[in-house]
Amino acid sequence: MNKIKLLTIFSIGILILGSLTSCTDDSYFNDGGTSNPLYEGNILEYLKSRPDYFNKLVNIIEYTGMEKTFEEEEITFFAPTDFSINKSIQLLNSQLYIQGKDTVELIEQINLQVWKDFLTLYIVEGKYLLKDIPQMDTTAMNVFSGQGYKSLNGRPMNMGVVYHDSEGVKYAGYRELFYSYIYDFAENDLINSHVATSDIQPLNGAVHVIRFKDHYLGFSPYNFPSRAISSGIKSMDEIVNNQN
């Protein structure tokens, strides 16, 4: 093999290596996967290892006293990121402002049961990876509808894997996991959430990270604000007095 061929192979190798190592932490939650999905710790430990995405989520888990669920039980968790949580709180605050009420600064101002009800909406008992979940086609739900599951709070939800097309070949493309809120049972009307990264595997289950750019806590934008307001918002003074 001559020197020119060796130099060419070496250059290609450097380019490939550079493309593999140039991915940032942000791309991890947008490109649909990681080379090593296994995590040597429980689900709560995994969430704590990524405070850039789950710091507020961890605070909510601890506030609701649900640590053991994420540490010991075998579950599948469709993890909403802090971006979705913050977006929902901002929408809540805009409604409180219009009503002339104090806005929310701390998660403790919102009724604990509200947080718990919404958090358990994203938890399914048992471990489900992408390979375990049936196909879903949003244009042919009568044929490929995914499968119904119950969340930890008992609400019927839907999981499905969309098989995208590739170069004109139907279902030959990449696979995308959806976790969906069943809005209308009679019409099989779903509010879909896209999974950005699937099959993260801590020791006690699976974590699928929900894409944050189009997701609100509770799926529908106004589910969380309306429930939080109807359950009563505590003032900052109440929080401070309870802490003293």
C-alpha cells in the first residue's frame, strides 16, 4: 500500500473519530440514543447525575416523598425535563397574574398532591424498552395503535413506536417512541409526547426522556395550571412560616 493510500485512510479515520467525540451533552437528549444505555445506579441516582435536565424534577420527587419509587421499584419512567416543568409553571404564573394573584416561585407553593398526581402520570410499572412496545401509526390507528397501559396513578395511557419511512419505503426508517395521553377514548384521540432519548437503563427499570420543546407537564398545556389553581396556591409567607 503506497503512502498516499495510507494518508487517505488515516485522514478518514481522524474525521470519523472527530464526529464521534464532538457530540455534546445536549445532543444526547435529541439524537435518540447513546452508545451505552446502561447506568450503574437506580433511576433517582441517574436523574441526580443530570442536574442540567432534571434538577427541579428531582426536587419534586423529594418534595412528594416518592424517592423509594424511583430507588427500589421496577418502573418505566417517561421523564419530563425541567424545561417542560418550567414552561408549565410560567403558563401557570401568567394565569395567576391575570387574576391578580401572587405568582409561584417555589414548588412548595403548589399543593403536594397536584405534583404527585402529575408525576405518577409518567410512571408505568415494570420495565419497557423500545423493543417491547408495539408499533403505532398515527395515520392508521385502527391497524397500528400501539398499546394501552395504566400509569402509576391508574390513568389509561398509550405507548407506541412509530416506524418512519425511508427513501420511499414504508416503515423502513428510524423508530421513534411515543408516550400518549388518551384525550378521547371513543375517538382514540391522543395527545402525543415524543421521546428524545429512549432505553436508558438504570438498575431498577427504564428511563425515556421526553422531548421538551413541545411538551407541557400534564400533556395538554392547561392541565397543570388549572389543577394547581383549583387546589390552591400557597403564598410565600405561608411557606416561610411553615419552615420556621
